Amino acid sequence: MMSEIEQRILTLLRSDPEPMVPLSRLHAALVAELGPRSGTYAQLRERIRRRPDLFLLIEPLPTPWSDDAWPAELRGEYERALHEAGLDAGPRVAIAGPDHGPLGLAAPAPGAVPVLRALQASLVQLWAAAADDPQLQPELIEALGQAEEVRRVLESHVVAHASTPAAAEHDAG
């Protein structure tokens, strides 16, 4: 049986145009909607981890350097800088099962590149299939990150191009 929070997570994932959603964004949405009943970030992560029948938890690759000796303030500063640069280095969540493929995605955002969204969704499906392959998982995590970065760059270019006068004339002509 699914809890109210698990049902809400599925609804949020299904309505998001991305095939995988940062856990931090899911947590923020749940807190905004349910308040303290949604639990902490760590509790949400554990809840998702315990339900592999519903969710895929895609953990990031460890950094090539150890930040264990970094003071908490410095680690927080680093994470904020990544976030401000448009990168969320935390785990991502996708729907497990047959409805997490490209056809199950919400409508793309304006300027979206559909083929890259389909690529990400395919990589998420491969992640699900490779759940027991510790050698393949890091490769898929890297590919997911690269696909996301390419999509972000292309979409920003499409949006920037669409806002130029020459693009407006071309589209009108």
C-alpha cells in the first residue's frame, strides 16, 4: 500500500517534464505542500530508497576528491555554488516500472529538445535494467549527467535564439 507521501511523489514525478527529478526539488515541493508531515530530506531519501518498486534513486558519482576533511560551511558553500551554476549534485528520482519511459513524460517546456528528453528517459530505463550491475551504473550516471548538460545548453541556446529579432522575422516569414 502506498502512503500519501508516496502517492504525492508519483504525481509530482509524472507531472514533471524531466524523466528524473532532483531529490532536493521533490523535497521542497513536498514541504511547500504538506509542511512538516513531509519529513526531512534524509527521511524522504530513505523512504524512496525503501520503495524500489515505485522509485529509482539515482545517486551521483562520488567526487574525484575527498571533501570529508572540509568544514561543513565550506561543503555548503560548494553545493550552493554548484546550485547557482544550474547543477544539482544530489541524487535524482525517477519512476520505476513501465511508465517512466519517454511516453510517460509531461509536456516539454518551451524550448525543450524532445530527442534529448527521450535520451534521458532511455538512460533512466537502462539504469533500472542495470540495478544489479555495479560496473555499468557509474557509466550510466555519467551518461545521464552528460545528457542533462547537453540538453540544458541546447535549450538555453534555443530560448536565446527565439528571443532575437532575426529569429522572430524568420519564424514570421
